[in-house]
Amino acid sequence: MYLCGMVKNFPLAMRVFTSMEAHGVRPTSSVFNSLIHACLSSGNVMTAQSLFEIMESSEGYKPNSETYDAFISTFSNLGNAEAMEAWYSAKIAAGFSADLRTYESLISGFVKAGKYDSSDKLYEEMTKSGVMPNIPILENMLEGLCKRRSVGQVKEFLNSLVDVGYEISGQMAEGLVGLYVEVGTVEDMEELLVTLMNANQVSEILSRVHCGIIRKYAMLDRLDDVEYSVGLMLKQGLSFHSPDVVENVICSYFRQAAFDRLDLFLEHIRVYYELRRSTYDLLIAGYRRAGLSEKVDRVIKDMNSAGLS
């Protein structure tokens, strides 16, 4: 039954359930929970609710905490905050308390629905009750703060995490960098980098922030700062995590018609980073627009040597 729920196969789950009954095997709450999970996973909410009602009227397989969590999780994934809250209230009314799984589903659902005050309130309730948040909860909380474009609150939340030793996930780093690139300042991003370095965050996370700083400088056409930031990143043994950042830098060089400096940049990163086909195409197009046929020929030759002809 459990596997039926995992593979979202409700018809098979019903056949197994019917076979159990035919062989005199009495159902348990766990069996019904698996059946409900298979139902909900298949999108059959009405049948799942009917099964819940059967459990409620039974004597030997009453709904338990897991039963309610199945419905809370389903409506959370659907972004239906109203139904999710109703099932949460029903769980509390039935005498069950919220656990980590419950909080994770509720906070995720509130963030999806844009009910950020509710997610903030629940997060505070959770921490006060002594339940430690997991990474998905932290990711959702940070996502909610980033969606509100609140750089100050984001900084406060981030500091509260690193102060107690949490590791920042890739998803969280992307959210932070995206926010700072969009509405923050370069100084904000450099402060973020120092915070994460002091907290001994892993190199992948530091690389993402370095790249965010480089991208921000490139958008502002501050080539001196671009080159300094690239050098600092490479000296730390890190490299570009995405061709988009390299291409942002190249576009900045083209806008400034700084072709000799672009050549030096490409030569400098060659040891650390392998250019993609899209980057070669960008270089060819840029040099052609500038009428630099010799550079076009050289890039085409390099591209062919890299096996990207």
C-alpha cells in the first residue's frame, strides 16, 4: 500500500486494499493513510475525503496526525491556503499538535499563496515551540522575504541563520543574488559575500555570490571593478558557475568598445573556465559588428579547436 502511494497508483492501491479485506486482513490507520496518499497523489481529492470520513466513523482506524498532514501537504502544493488552513485547524481540534512536517507544508503553502504575514507568524510560532526549521522551511521563508523585496529583512534573516551555523543552500543563494542584483547595491552584495565567507559557507555558494557581484558590475559597465572581482574570485580557487555571467561581462566590454581588455579577460579565464557555444557565438557577433574580422577569424578557429564547429 505504501508503494502504491509513492508511485501515485490509486487503482492498484484499491485492488490491494480489496484483496486485503477479502483475505480477512483488518485495515489500520496506516493502511488507510497510504490509500489516502495514493488518492491525493492522483488528484482524486473527493475520494480521499470520503476515505477520511470512513476513518472518522470507524473504531479501529481513526485518523491520526499523518492523515491530516496528507491533506495539509496536498493543499499546500496546490497553493490553496484556505483549504490547507481548514485541515490544519481540524488537526488541532482533533487533539494533534503541529510537527516539522506540518510547519513545512503550511509555510510553503502560505508563501505560494502570497500570505507572507501568515508564514512569518507560523515561523515565529514554530521556533518558539522549540521545533528547529529544516532547509525547505528556510528556503521558503527566504523566498517570501525576497518576493517582498525587503533587503533589510533578508539581511536580518540571513544573519540569524549563519549565527547558529546553518549552511546556505544553492536555492537560497540564488534567491539572495537575484534580489540584490535586481534591487540591491553592489555594497549589499559585497557585504553578503563577507558574511558568508566569515561563516565558512561552501565554495559553490561563495561562487554564486562572487558571480552576482561581477554581474552587477558588468550591468553598470564598471570594467575596473569587474576585472578586480574576477581576479579575486579566481584567486580563491572559484570559477564562473554559469555562462550567463561570462556573457554579461563580454557584453559590457563590447558596449565600452574595450576590445583589447576583452582579449585579456578571455585569456585570463581560459585556464579556469571553458567557453560554451553560446559564448563563442556572442563573441563572433560582437566582433563582426565592430568590423574586427581578424578577431572573428580567431574566435572561429578557437571554437573549432574546442570541438564546437
